[in-house]
Amino acid sequence: MSSHTKKASSKKANADTDLSTSNMSDSQRQHDIEVAAYHIAEKNGFNSGCDMENWLAAEAEIDQLLVGGKSSTRN
């Protein structure tokens, strides 16, 4: 496991804790969406032309987590 992956995994664990309180700042939400979009793109082989779809999927995933539905589509 790379250090980036370990940081992302640790970040996700911390984000899950923070999300339960719904006190996430806009900049933290933006960062979490960026990380989620990266992982979605990675899972899909970084296919060119899918940036918007990856971003929208990540945004939906993070927003779902924020409202309390802690299920993640990234596995």
C-alpha cells in the first residue's frame, strides 16, 4: 500500500468521523470530493474524457455521506 493510499484511507476514516457531526467546511468538502474523484478515476483506469462524470459521482458520494447515509460506492 503506497503512502498516498494509506493517507487516503486514514483520511476517509477521519472523514467518516467528521461527517457524523455534519460540521464539514466547504474547503474540506471540496478536498474530499477531489480525493473521491481521483479514486473513482483510478478505479476506472483514468479513462480520458470522464472527468465530469467522475467529479459528479464523487460529489454525490460525499454529499450522501454528509447527510448521514454512510455507505460508500468506492470499494
